Amino acid sequence: MSVPTAPPSRALAAFWIIAGLLGWAVSFLLYLEYIGQLRGVDPLVSCQLSVIVTCGPNLLSPGGNLLGFSNSIIGVVLFLGPIYAGVTALAGATGLRSWYWRTYLAFIAAAFVFVHFLAYRSVFEYGSLCPWCMVVWLVTIPLFWVTLGWSARAGLWGRRMRPVGRWLASWAPLVVILDVALIAVVAQLRLDVLGSLF
């Protein structure tokens, strides 16, 4: 079994840790909001900004509880992964096998697909946007593109993918902005989010 030819840099490891901590904290706030919605009590930090920008409809919807429990619990558990990967990389564990990093990326890729699925349902089915959910989206999207770029550049997917990885690593900020902008534009055209806030 091979190891990456370009182990994660300290900057990438720090990014993973920060993204994981932010995602975990917001997932925990989502969980508290969910419990508050069930009990009918005020949340610790309210996420109701307007009729459209609010957590309630999303959290209590079938899409907000896809596995029979709040999706926020998935975030609370799985955002520990980037934290662990970042700490592992900072500790100098450069000999980790490729399967470890592929598995890590597979989980991030699943989260990436999941947040886009939830974004679609929020805009087209529920007609509302959950602020805390959107923060999770804003963490997951760059986490995926940056990690994908590094993994391809490091040779985890074969030599032919290295040029793609170098390109993606260079253009990841623009790809992230375009990805987020697409969601924002679709939400604005469909829901008039800005009009609901002012």
C-alpha cells in the first residue's frame, strides 16, 4: 500500500481543524435549535431572521431527519473527522496509507453531496433557508474542493490525476465561490431571500 507523495501541509491541516471545529459547533447549535423546536422553548441562539431565512421548517421536515433523527447529529459526529485528520497531519503522521486518506475524502465527498441535496430541498421543497445549515454548507463545500485538490495532487488517485489536482489546488477558491454562488443565485431567484430580509 502506498502513501501520499505530498503529505498534508501544516496550512491544510490547520484548515481541516478549523473547518471541523466550526462545522461541529454549528451542528451542535443546530441540535439545540432542533430540541428547542420540539419542546417549544426559545433556542440558545435564534436562527430566525425572516419568514424565509429560518431554521424551523427545515429542522422539523422529513429532510431534516433523513435517518430518523436530526441531521445535526450526523454533523456533530462526522465533523470530528476533519479535526482528527488535521491533528494527525500536524503530528507528522506522514506514513499513513493512501486508503486512510481516500476514506477521509470519501466521507467528505458524501457530506458534499448531502449538503447539496439538502440545499436543493430547502430551496425547491421547503421554501426556506436555515442559517445554521447554510454555515454547515459553507464549511463543507470548501472542505471538499480543497481536500479533493490535495488528494489528486498527492497521487492518491494515480499519476494521471496529479495535473488535475495541481489545477484544482490553484483554483479551489474560485471553484468554491462559484459553487456557493450557484446555490445563492438559485435561492434568490426562487425565494427572493434578500427581499425577505429587508
